[in-house]
Amino acid sequence: MLSRKGLIPEDFVVTRLAEDVLQPKYKAKQRKARFVAKNGACNVAHTNIREQGRFLQDVFTTLVDLKWLHTLFIFTMSFLCSWLLFAMIWWLIAFAHGDLDAGRREDAVPCVTDIHSFTSAFLFSIEVQVTIGFGGRMITEECPSAVLALLVQNIVGLVINAIMLGCIFMKTAQANRRAETLIFSKHAVVAARNGRLCFMFRLGDLRKSMIISATVRMQLVRRGGTDEGEVLPLEQVDVQTDNPVGTNAIFLVSPLIISHVIDRSSPLYDVSAADLQRQDLEVVVVLEGVVETTGITTQARTSYVCDEILWGERFVPTVSEEDGMYAVDYSKFGNTVRVPTPTCSAKQLDEEGGLARFKPLRDAAAAGRSSVRRRVKKQQSTFTVE
């Protein structure tokens, strides 16, 4: 989803490519197929569906789900077929009344004026259904069947207009279009945060219009089994998120780092850095919210497989204060830096006394606190001088 053409600044794409080059290369092995692609598409094929008629019971949704080429073809053929059908009806009405006879009296009143062939009946059918009314052909009071055909064609035309135009509108206003500007970092990271080992990824919105009541859900997809020996090819386990704003909904004005604390209740509790190169697991991320401008619920998805989880790295800051306002530098959206992180699993780390016994991390934390104190003193001295 990060590489949508024309939506991401060019320098951001270049940064991502450069970042890929700097990442350590491991010997690739054959892994299982992804469950959810990076752009959010679900990699699931439905085969051997015997009850195909169920799709026809919900025709409108079926039309909306079709590809644009198929939808435009059905749109064109629905109008064309209705015009041809009622053209045949108008021609039969004229033929039955004798309006097409060459020896018809000049003072005879036809059912529809100026219908002399199927072509003129087809043109009249178009005029009736789309209410053009050029004035050359019109219905008379002579034939009740013609009046009935006029009423039926008007009703059918309104129904076709409502269905086809509604279908086109829903396809152009689909909620997944808004998801094109909701971006996820290409990689997820595992590092220490606030004294705990965390799984993190970055989320951002390129538009100024907000996503209202945005929520983030995570699931771990892996091959599992039950105590009875049942094999689960796609076992889905919920992964709890540590919301950065402390509520159920996130305030997605600037890019946020969504984290998951790897504790005893986490499915990643016994996964180490080495295990990521051997296991086949996938973390699926789902963002849901209401589009502020349209009120339509939208959903954006992505996933992270083992090769896309960087152990011992964290994201660099993207927000800075410039000229009295906050600026977001999306060229740094996916950039990471290496930080001291134990390579063992969170389970083993807890058994050995936690992160407090990890010396490189203690030194880095002390240096960070010292840097914060220096910045605070500097700000205080600047305020005193002013």
C-alpha cells in the first residue's frame, strides 16, 4: 500500500528502496503463501462453489463487485436490450393496427405517428425511454395497447436507470478507494519500549480529511493444531495492541507507531530473532474507521511476514516543529535505526530477569535520559534569557 502510484512522494519511494538495500540479506527459503498481500488484497481463491445461484439473489452487490469492464458492458447492454425489446413491441403494435400497410387510408389515425419500419420503431423506443421527444413521432389515443406499452416502458426505464446509476455510483464511491491514502510501513520492528519488548509498525494518513473512530486490530496467522490432533492450516490468533493515545480509537492526524507488548498473553512470547528465520507466521493488520467527508466505513489492510519483521530496530521520528506548526516528513516514514535489543524470546528474557539485566539497553536508556535532561535545561535557560 506504500507504493501507490502518484500518492506517495517520489523521495519516499526512493528512501524505501535504499532502506531495502541496507537490510541484511538472509538465505531465502520456500515459505508458505501470504494470507493478506501488502496492498490489502486477501490471497484466497474460492473454488468448487456449487450453489452459484446465491450470487444472483443479491444482484446489486454482484454488479458492484464486478470489474469495471464487465460493469460497463452490462450497463450498455441493459439499455440497448431494453430499447430493442420495446422497439419490437412498438413495431408489432403498428403492424397489428395496419399502420405499416402501403395502401392505408390517409385519414386513418395510427397508433404512433411516423412509424414506417423497425428502424423508426427503434428510434421511437429510445425517445420514449430517455424522454428525448424530438417531436416527429408521438403516440395517439387510437390504441389502448400503445398506451399500456408506454407506461410499461417508462417504468422499466426508471428501474434500469436506478439500478445501473446506483451501481456506477457505488463503484466510484467504494470505501476501499479511501484506503489508498492510508499507508503502513513496509517493515515491522521488534525492540524494547518502556522497559518491555514490543512489536511495532507505523501507520499514516496522507489526506487532511480525518478517519473518524479509527481502530486498529491485529491477528497472527500461522499453521497450528488442536490437542485432539486437528490440523489448522490458517489459525488466527488475536494480538492485543497498545494504543498510543490510551483509548479504543486512534487520532490519526500524524503518523502513529502502533505497538504490541510481547508478554505472557502474546502469541509471540516464545519467538526469538532466530525463530523468525525458521517459522512461517504472518501478522495481519486491519484499520477501520469512518470517512469524514462521506460517512462511509472504510478498511485498510496489510500484513507482515517473518522476512518483513526487523528485530532490534525502531522507527525514526517523522514529526518536527517548523514555523509554529508541526510538519510530517514522509521521506522518513519507513526509516529505521538499529538499537540494542536482546535476540532471545520474551519468555527467555523474563526467565533471566527481564530487560533490566540487559547491559547495552541500560546504557542506552541512561544516555537517553541524560540527553533529555540536557534539552530541558537548554530550553529553561533560553526561556530565562528571554
